[in-house]
Amino acid sequence: MMRASVRLLCWMMMACVVAGTTNGAYGAGPADSDLMQWRAARARQLSSPDGWLTLVGLEWLKPGRNSVGLAADNQIRLKGHAPDHVGVIEVDGNQLRLLAPEGGFSKFLFLNGQPAQEAPLVADDGGKPSLLSTENLTMVVLKRGDRYALRIKDSQSPTRTGFRELHWYAPNAKYRVTAKWIPFVPVHTEKIPTILGTTLDMPAPGLAEFTLDGKTIQLEPVLEDPGSKELFFILRDATSHTTTYESARFLYAAFPDHGLDQPGTIVLDFNRLQNPPCAYTPYATCPLPPYINRLAISIPAGEQRYSH
């Protein structure tokens, strides 16, 4: 009965852990409570009406006119509740434009929350991307390398409506470490590989160095964008062969105590390791770990593989 009660409590908090128990746990204090709240919030975010579980398509746009809609004569076919002919996305070099289909825009189509009309479109590399929406679908244009793609989300997708709870390792204080921060002066650019076979140029401000199981380990974070207020670690460890997502896991951490450009310390809480979007949908474009972050040791902490 006790084990069943523990499992029920874990499920309610969306933070199920191995065997329903904790090993070397934080305890019942504020840190443990904060971690559980964070894990529950992560499950809510993933399964929200615009979360990663709603992603149902990533369609590459060709130069020229790309017709979009439910009908079979469209170059990009939609599923779900959508107009037969949503419109045409015209790609002219680096310029994007939404054009009306024959017969005009559907009254159910909106551009940035307003009834759709012909207008330029902004991709995700130009600031806040333009948002096309219907009854249950949302669409934005992404730029990946020198190509554009239409990302499609469906709030009624089976991956969302059939969502199962996330699975986590038990919280373990051993995997919350204080690392030495070794800054790069100047910051250098790291080429981050992606699941698409492309690379991303991302600023790498330094190294986090710590000891785990008697081994000295260095991890290299990057900044997701120039205005980032936290460090982004893309890593893989030996658990990827058995219990965690095969390609990578992500970890976010606050900046070091003395800033990015000075030696100092940084706290890495591997209990907050999380799966990338690619763990839930084949339509995400995820970064992969740089070579230095492909670890031979196991870090049995954080999020485990998602069961579809």
C-alpha cells in the first residue's frame, strides 16, 4: 500500500522516479520542493496547447510559391481542422510573403491574431515570427541554414491528447555539483551539430569543471542568443544507451558567481536534465552535443526516456 501511495503521489506531481523512492535525496526541504514543482511545470508546459507535444509537421518551403491547405492539390498538405486552401507562402530569396488563395482567405484563418490578409512574413531568425492560426492549427516559418520550413502545431494532436507522464530519476544530492568556471577570453564560437546534419554557430563563453565519481569532467555550455540570462548545456552520457534519450539531454544553469568573463563557480543540478523536443516528436530540429560534452560516465539523474 505504501509503494502504491508513493507512485500515486509521483504521478500527481508529474515527476515519477525510479522505484518510486529517492536515493541520497535532497530531503523534504525547500530545494526538493522546488525541484518537484519545476518537474511538474515542465510536464504542463510540454502538454500545453502550444507545447512540443502539439508539433505535427515540419515542411520545407521551396523557392517561389508554396500552397498550403487541407485539399489534395496543395503542395503542403495539412491535417486536422483547416481550410482547404489556407494560402500561399512565397519565398523570394530572404523575403517571405503570405498571398491569398483563389477565392480569398478563409474567415477562420488569422495572421498574428488578426483576420488574414496578404502581408510579409517574418521567420524565426528575424525576431518574433509571424503566426498563422486556424481553429486548432498554428504555423510559423523557421530558417535553418539557408532554407525555410513551415512548422505546424495541432492542439488536438494524438501526441498531446494521449500524453503520458514524464519519467525521472529519483532526486539525488550527489548530482547537484558546484563546478569551477573557466572563462574563455575572448568568447569563442562553437559549431554545434544538429539532428538535420547542419551546424549552428553558437557563442561558447567557457568551461565548467567538476569531479564526479573520482573523475574530472569538463562541460562546455553555449548561449542560445545574445540576450541569454542562463547557460545552455547540450550533453550525452552513458545512460543514453539504456535509460535516457539517445541523442542528448539539455541542462540550463545560472551564470557563474563572478560573471562569464571571470573565474568563479557555477552550480550544475543534473537532477534538472531534460529531454530535447526531438524526444517527443520527429518534427523538431534539435542540436546535438559538441564532442567535449559526450561523456563516457553515467549521470543517472534528471529526465528518462519518454514512453510514447
